[in-house]
Amino acid sequence: VATLSLLSHSHYCIIFIYEYIFKGSERYYLKTQTNKKLENYIQTFSKDGKEENTVQTKRNFYSACVSDDKLYTISSYVDENPYLVLEVFDNNLSMIYSNSFEFDASLIFPSGIFIYENEIYVFCGVAPRNYKYGDIINYLFRFDSEFNLLETRELELHDGGYQSICRIDNLLYMAKTMQGLDENGYAIG
């Protein structure tokens, strides 16, 4: 579901399509895309719906979460080795922290991030080197608050890439958009 916002300036207007909405204790954080270049923006709105701030982001992040009124975003990029980039923004949308983590694989797809007991958890689908189509390994990475790796847990879920994760109390819930893979590695369902 996309939500539209119209921001009017003296000679032009910008239409934002909201991809993600994240709820903080004092405000909402929204990831948006606009124009043919699909440039990315983050906006904040107060709880009563008043726009507070809009900034263009340098990266297209795949997932985000809010903790202590900071927005945590996670992106991935492919170089010789793929790497994750964590960026943290304050409630004025100023970047206050950025760090990266390299992983030995062909591709890495972050699909969830959350904060629990001052640690950062990132859920990723990973395509190993020389992988065949559909060969995705799902991992949960645990980092300290400085984005130093504390633990890598292979989740033993080899039936395709999962799309999202959420934590409720002490349980993790993962969602996927298919029913597994056939003998050729193609999605079923």
C-alpha cells in the first residue's frame, strides 16, 4: 500500500510515495521515492501529522527500524565482496553514524533489522559464491552498537529468500513469498 504526500514549493511540487513507515515514540519516519531517478528520501512527521523534516538519502536502504528515536537503516552493495551498510539518523534526520560489514558471498540481501538489548540484529538472504539460481542461505547477524560482528547464525532455512522479520517479545517471525523451491531451484507458489 502506497501513501501519497504532496509537498508544495514556490514553483513546483513533489509527490512522495511512501515505501515504509516506522513509528517512533515521538514521530513517524517514512522512506519515500520520487521522480524518474527513484531518488530516496526520509521524512519525519509528528504524531499529529505535521511534517517535520525531509532529507534525501545517499543510499537506498532495504530495511529500517526505530529505537530511542533514532532511525537505523540497512543497505547492501556489491563490490569484490558484498557488504552491508548501517546508517543511523537522529530525530532531525542528521546522520550520526555509518559503518559497513563485508561478507564473503556473491550477493547479500538484507530484509530486516531490529534492536534488542542494545544490540543490532540483521536478517539476510545470502547467495554463496558460485551459487545456482534459488540457492539462498538465510542468516541472522548480531552486532554491537558500533556494528562490530558478535555472532553469525545460519538459520538452516534453505527454501528460498525470506522477505521480512519481526520480533515480538522473545520470538522472531519470518515471512516469505513462496512455498519453497522445486528440484530445479525455481519458486513454488
